[in-house]
Amino acid sequence: MKLLLSCVNTNLTLIGFDWDEGKIFWSCHKDKINATGICYAGNRLFTTANDTVTILGPTDKYHIDLPGGYKALAHGIHVVSDEAFGVVDTGNSAVRIFNGNGDEIETYKPLEAWGSIPHDTIHLNDFALTPFGVFASCFDYRPWRSSRKYNQERWEDWCNSGYGVILNLSGHKGKGIGRIVGCGFNHPHSLQYVNPFFYLCSSATGIFHVCNFTKSGELTEEMQFKISDDHFLRSAYKDHDSWYLGGSSVRHGEVVSNSMEIYHFKEATGRIEKKSLGIPGEIYDILPWKDEIMQPIAQKHFSEL
């Protein structure tokens, strides 16, 4: 199985990793492109970084600048239909939907009723489409960043205390936008809806959650699996009956392990296997490596592969 990884706060931004061989077979340095979230759409690779979505095709490359009063710190990006994609504007606490021409056609703002909000208020970072609406993950739903009480509440306390929540951004028939539908997570990331379950990572504690839905659309935990004790668990890609999960070795400048690792998790048996990338850094997203997309993109834009 070949995988495409996007990495942050490290020298290599995009990495091609061969799970079967246990080695990196291609990489792109941060001097060429930055990438947080990544997704495929047709024969193109979409990436997010800072205030920009970059779209890489076999012959062209273009950018979409994200609007907003603050730096976007763009995170997750996903296709939402044949003609639209969504990106998380973390800095402005919103999910923005764009059409193929780069026009913003819809915006979800769960904190809109608060009025003026500070930058990166709740660390909204990912979203997923579900039968009950657009669900998004954030670290906390208290306006803690507006008070900046770092002395009273340390970062370590905040990220490990289970304040992370899942929000329904689209509401129920246009009502209840921003309603909390799941809580008690630790740095939730990497949302995946795979019928009938909803999956996510509690990154700070290395736990992978499997959730179901109530009749009214709240999340109830079915199972949880401890994937890692020594990595920040973020990014999830399902291949048939197993998952590939990313383990970051560095978080907020703190080294938690010597190397990034990929975890191969068999959901039916609970079996976990891991392989090291051999370099430190943070993994944000994992996709399957698609030769038919990545070969021409790499040759056109990165003069490699």
C-alpha cells in the first residue's frame, strides 16, 4: 500500500510512503510548497496552508485566497460534491464551501451569534459530511482564547482535559447551527464518516474513537482503541477493513518521539502494527497514493518522480 502524507512544522511537506516496503519513496521540501490538509478532486491535488488553497493539476497550478478578518490557518479540506469542496478556516472559526471556479458559495460559522470573536477561538480544524449534517471538530467550545489566561490554565491542562467537542455546523432543518453533538475528546482531529459509523482521533491521548448516531443525530461512543502512547495521533485513511493512522513525533516544539510513524490498525481484531518514517515531524493528513494523479503533478510542479 502506497500512501501520500502531508506534514507540518517539518522540512518535508509531502511524502510518498510505501507501507509494504516500510520506506519513503518520494518527498517534497517545504521550500516548494506548504500543505496542511490535502484531498484529491478529479485529476488534481488540493492543499491548504495558511490563508490559501493551492490546486495542483497535471498542467496548471492556481491559488484561492481565503477571506476573513484574521489569518485563516487553513486546516482540513474535502470534496463535498462533484462541483464543490470545503476548507476549514481555523483562524476565523468557519468552514467555507467553494465551487469549481473558486467562488465561495456557502459558509458555516458556528460562532456567528457570539458577535466579535478572537483569532482561532476554538481551533476548528476538520469537518465531515454525515446523514445528520456537516460535523466539525474543535478543541474547546469555551471562548478561552479571548481571556488569554495562560497562567491560570496551562496549555497541557487545556489539551488533555477532554474539552474537545464535535459540532453540527448545518443544524437540523436550518436550526440549531453549531449544536454540540459529541464531547469529551482530547484534541479531536481527522473526522471520517464510513457508514454506519463516525470515526475520529483524540490526538493528545492517542485514542481512535468509533461512534454511532442517536435518532436525533448526537454521537455515542461504540468503541475506543488506544493506538499510541508516544505520538500525537492525527490523520486517518480507511482501506477496506483496516486504517492507516498518522503519529507525529513533535508537537508544539516538544519532541515526543524520535520519528513520525504510520499505524496500521485492523478494526475487526484490534491489531496494531506500526512503521517508522525515520524522520521527526508532524503528520496532518493521509491519502492513498494515486500514481495517475501524483506522477504528472510531481513531474510538472516539483521536477521529480
